Amino acid sequence: MRKLAFTLLAGLCALPLAAQVTDWKTATKYNKNTAKEQLTKRFTHYVTFDTQSAENDKTPSTPGQLKLAKELVKELKKYGAQNVQLDKNGFVTALIPATSGRQAPTVAFIAHMDTALEASGQNVKPQVHKDYRGGDIVINAEQKMTINPQNSPQLARAYGHDIITASGGTLLGADDKTGIAVIMTLVQYLYDHPDFQHGPVKIAFTPDEETGLGIEHFNVPAFGADYAYTLDGSDWGELTNETFTAKAFKAVFTGNRAVHPGSAMNSAFADNILMGSDFHTLLPRQNRPETTSGRRGYIYVDTFNTQGDTTTVSGIVRAFTDEEMDALLAQINQAFQTVQSMHYKGKATLEITDQYRNFLEKIPPQQIALAQQAMRMEDIPPVLHAARGGTDGSTLSFMGLPTPDLFAGQFNMHSEREYADVDVMEGSLRTALRLVELWGVQSK
């Protein structure tokens, strides 16, 4: 099947794409300012929904995600989408029917509704800072919270842009409500311009991307798309075609602290807290997150918990290649075995679990080339990006729907200094519309 997929797309890059499509902006009289107004209005509305996810066994994990999902269902129906559905797990899906008679592939655009766990998503009060002219943007004067080119380097390239922030004490929700706003504005644009010639387009809004537990419930065959793009990225031209491979580890150390410490010598006394501490200390510091960048992976302990005679040390491992992942796992195993030999009176177990995989091998090169072509046709230089994290596309690609990620104008994600750049969002919208047009002239 993989070979067949590549064969179907084999001629994609060789086609003189620009010669086969019309100038959609001229044909539809595209207006950048109108698009920015629509993006701003939508985005500042969506962020008022508290959709922060939670770590539990429910999908969606929080009720706020369903509230936003129902709002999006109404809006999709308003703008002519067909087969609009909200399933029991909180997935919103829809079809924008083709307007041309060509048998083109079905392309999808996907964004997630939930926001991160690192800061509150309640009572978000967005602030629109129009026509940025450099220097500080004040998020909260009382808290002395600002963003500027020093703590937010992209602002150095945002002169004249409209910037949206929260007001302090919360996330903004740019991750990924910028993507939702771009996709929904695309839906409206296609509705308002029925002369825009394109093939079938699918839309999906998904829950619980931040916990990584939502997308596994997505029914890819029923969705019916051939190719997809998530809109969950940052700066101009960013095109993510590669992610970390991700694993988790959990080391459980069991001691015997019932023995009085005054009588511990030559007894059954075993200190589970010390065992956990030694394990953490023995993990290589040169492979911690703060010592790595670019294409280097890392080991990170994110939870250290003690209850009575049991200490649990949990963490994550990230690497771009299988070889590096194997090397990092070997270091974890070596540290674990050393602790076992040092504390032979205690008991210990180590569990390694898969989370997601680098989806590079699952993305047809021609799908990336078409996204690059779309950006170039909008005078946006494409930048291939290897993400030091994962997206819903990581899982979807291994579920049979190749899904790289496109830029969507979100910055400082997972922090109270999060912001959205409306001008970059508008560039993302143009890129998505151009992709709709380009996919519409391909043969299925």
C-alpha cells in the first residue's frame, strides 16, 4: 500500500502547477484586511472557551472542549459544510463538497480544540495590539508581564503586525485556536466564493492533543481523506515533516522503611527515596533537555513521587532516530541496573512504553512538495522543520492518513506569554487556500 501511495502521487511535483490553476486571489477579489478582521474576530471568540485538557481516561477529558465543539458545528453548518458530525469522543468532522468535476484527491485540514495543562485556560481575556511598532507589548502591567524581541524573538520580524495576547494569569489558547480560526475562515471563504474551483475538502477539530490521548479515537477510514495537514505551527513558512520519536519510562522502587533508623544497620532497612534519587542522579546530565537542541534527543524526569515504601520516578525519552533512541534507553537501563546493585535489599521495576513515532517515513515527499509550492506561490519561503515534540499528525500518519503540519501564527506556547500573530495567521490562510486549489487539479 505504501508503494501504491507513492505511485499515485508520482507525477505530482513534475506537473506545471502554476500553469494549471487560476490566480484565485484575483478571481475571488481576496482582501487581506477583511481576512485579518475575520481571523481576529473568530480567534478572540474561540479563546473565551475554557478547553484546557486534563490527564484522565475520558475523551474529551474536559467538558469545555465539547462546548467549543458544539459552537464549531453550528458555524460549519452556517457556512455550507455537509455531513457535519460531532461524535461521542468530541471529534468534529465535516465535508466541503467539490466545486469542480475533476476526480481529485480529498485533502483535509485539522486543528485541536484543547489547550495545554501548564497554565489556566479559564476566563481568558484577549487583548489585540494593532500595528506593532517594536519594543514591549504589555500583557499585564501590574504583574510586569511583557513580551518583546528579547524574550520573544519572532517579534523582531513582526513590525506592523497585529498581535493578540491574554491579560495575565492564563494561557491565550493560540495553541491551537489559531489553527481553528484559520480553518474556519477558509470554510467561510469557500462558501462566500462558490466560483472557487476545488476538489473535496474535509475538516476535523480534535480533542486532547495536549495529552496525546485523543487522536487514537479518531476514525480515519470513516473520515475519508487521502491527505491531511494539521495547522498547529508557528512562524512564516514552517512546514513540519518530522517529529521526535517518543517513549515514556517509569521506574518503581520499593524499600522497607518500617525499621527504626536507629537500628537500620545490618537490618532489612531499604530506602526507596534514596533509590529513586540515585536513579535520577545517574541519568546523564549531558542528555537533559536544557543541554540539547536541534536534532539531539533527551531524557527528562517529569515526576518523582513517594508514598510510604514506594517511590516512582517517571519521565520521557525523545529522539529523532531509532539509533539515538536505543542509545538513550541503554543509558536509562544502565542507571536502573546500577541502582539495583547498590540497593540489593530493595526491589525495583522499570517499564518503557511507546508514545508516538517520527512520522517522516509516512509522509509522501510529493505532499511536502505541494505545500512548499503553495507557500512559494504566496511569496512565503517554505522552511522544513523537525519538531522537538509531536502533533496529532504523528499518530494520524501511522493510522494511514499522512499529516504534516503547517504554520498557524502561534508563539510562546504553553505559557502566559503566549501570543498570536494575525498577519502570520493570514499567511497561513492563503497557504491553505492555495493548497485547496492545487490539490483540486491533481488526479486521484
